[in-house]
Amino acid sequence: MGLQAFFFYLFALVAVGSALMVVLARNPVHSVLFLILTFVAAAGLFLLTGAEFLALILIVVYVGAVAILFLFVVMMLDLDFGRIKQGALEYAPIGAIIGVVLLAQLVIAVSGGYFDPQLSGSTVMPIPPLEQMSNIQALGAVLYTRYVFFFQVAGLILFVAMVGAIVLTLRRTHNSKRQSIPVQVARDPASAIEIRKVETGKGI
């Protein structure tokens, strides 16, 4: 077994094991930590295949932003996960059906080249040699030319989701204190400062 094959199996086992622990861990904080480990192992697999850009994006975006955000949210919210998971068995058949459909799609995607050898050549764009163009430049050329519409639509969907999350979490209550910029700008020293003469040994 070569060194590259050893690291491939190592990263693959770590990724699969940590992905299972994300689902099976009882503590949600531990689940997020296992999720970070899964991302790191997947980044190692990307490095082995020569896709260093995807590996760095996976570390910077998912581990450095998304997973850490999940960790902060889980730690700050006092959620009773035992009560939340009580009705999970009711939706187990629906989840099983969705899992079977996803598994069938993965099998078809992986074994499609076996049944039709010409399929992979017709769906995959040729990659230029590294001497002519790096994989980062090739990825950018494909993403911002052929798939620019889907790229913009994905950004719009994420923007709408961000606005929706802000609207859903922005609750106005009677005792909430909010900032009023016009009131702050219109203040003068007479209304902002109150001077009182305090006698010695006495409080206000």
C-alpha cells in the first residue's frame, strides 16, 4: 500500500466515522465537533485528489464559519433536545423513504459509467493541463461562464434565507430597548446631562 492510498483510507475512515457520530452523538455540542472533524477529513481527501482550492474553501468557509456558527448557536440556545426528539419516530418512515431515494441516486450516479461508458465523456468538461491553467482558474472559468446563472440563483436563495432568518428572529416586545438615530442626533447638552449638587456624606 502506497503512502497516498494509506492517507486516503485514513481520511475516508475518519470522515465516515465522524459523520456517523454527528447523527449518533447525544450531546449536540459533540455533534458539531464531529461535524468539524468530518469537514477536515473531507478537505484531506480533496487535497489527495489535487483539488486544493476546494480543500481550502471547505476549511475556511465550512469549518471557519458555518460549523463554528452552529457551535455558538447550540451552546447559546438552551434547547431540550430530549423533548424535541420524542416525536422523531413518527417521521421515521418518511425519513427512510428519503434515505432510500438518496441512496438510489448515489448508486445511479456512481455506476452510470459502468452501464454507459460514453456517459462520463459527454457530461464532464475536459480539464486543461496544469501547465496551461491551474485547477482554480479552470474552476473559475467554468463557474463564471457556463454556470454563472446557477451561481447567481444560489446567491439569491442564500440572501433570501438570510433575510427570512432575520425577520423570523426579530421579535418586538414592549420592554425591548432599541436605538433611535434621530433622537440621538437631536440631543443637546441640556437634555443629555443632568448636574446635581450632592452634599458630603449623602447620596442622591
